[in-house]
Amino acid sequence: MKRPAISSLLAWIALGVAACGSMELAGPNPSMSPATAAAGMGAARIAQSGFGRDARFAMCQPPACPRPSAKSLPAPASTPVAVVPTPARVPIAQDALPLTPTASRTSPQAAPSEVIEDPPPLRVVVHFGFGRSDLDVAGRDALDLAAAQPLPVRRVLIAGRTDSVGPAASNQALAQARAEAVQRYLTARHSHVLAAAEVRVQSQGACCYAAANDSASGRAANRRVEVIFERDGGAL
């Protein structure tokens, strides 16, 4: 082996010995009792092992950790890491509380319009004697009773009738005279009933019999005037 090579090798060996001499391992003191040794042990920490590119850091338990020297690198400070707890699942209010039905926001419906039915027409029959057209007491009382009713009258139909006895022309004139007698009485005694009403007067002798003319009672039923009071909204 040549001398330069030997000199280089010796230089590397000297460098290694110097590096090892700079770190002293603190072993246990034989004169220290086990209890004292245990009490002297501190918390685990990070210590350097090696130098330069070969420097390594590892956990050790004092007093077995290597003592730092002038060549030791500062131990990396432990950076506390904030532990963010995972938030627990918060139950939705609908899972824990009973559902309360909410009021509907639909617009209020209008109340159905009240249907007012028209009252039926009031019909009054006034009877007459044979061949007569004047009102008797019973006829006037019937008309007074009908006119006294609280009726909003808008039309009045007055129809004169006769029986089948006698000439047709005479019966036609008699039927008309009976209808006009009823109209005059209502106008004179109950003008408030006819004030706002439409009055129709008609007559027909040989028509519209109420009963058969083969008996006295039947002929008496046919000698009549029918008065129909049409109330508001009704129809004759």
C-alpha cells in the first residue's frame, strides 16, 4: 500500500474517533438505589444520535438519553396539534318532537250564497149567490184575511166564473161583474196591497168548472171568483 493512501485512511479513523468522543452516554449510576434511579427518570424526550448527515433523532428515557454536545442540533420542538372533535349528530327536531300540523294558507272560500225560495202564491176563493155579483159577508171576510197577511205582493190575478145555467153571453157578463166587484173592494179597503202590484182581471163563464153542474152544490161551487196573490219571485 502506498503512503498517501495510508495517510488518508488514518485521517478518516481519527475523525471517527473524535466524533464518537464528543457524545457520552449517561448510563445508570451503580451507587444509586433502584428507587432513586426510578425517581430520577424523567419524561421521554427526543434526542440526537450521530452528527452531520448521519444525525438522527429518536425517543429516549432519561437518564439513558445521550448528553448534548456543541455539535448537537437543537431538538425539534414538538408542535401541538389541535384535535378537532367530530361533531356528534344532532337529531333533527322532527325526529324528537311530534309534528304539529300547520294551518293551511289557502285563501278562505266565500260562503255559498243563500238561496231564497219564493213563497207559493196565495189563493182565495169568493163565492156568489145565483145570478148575483155583489160580495157577501163571507166573501169580504175572506179578502180581508188574505190582505192582512204580510205579503210582498207584485201581481194579483182576479178571475170571475159562473155555472152552466143560462145563456153563455149572460154568464160571461156575470163572470166579469163578479171579478170587477172583487177588484173594487180590494182597491177601496186594501190599497196598500195593490199599490205596487200588477192587477189582472179576467172572466169566462162557460169555463173552468170547479165541480159538476148536475147538482146544486156543484153549481154553487162554480159561482165564484178566484183571487191569486203572487208574491215577490213567484209566478202566476
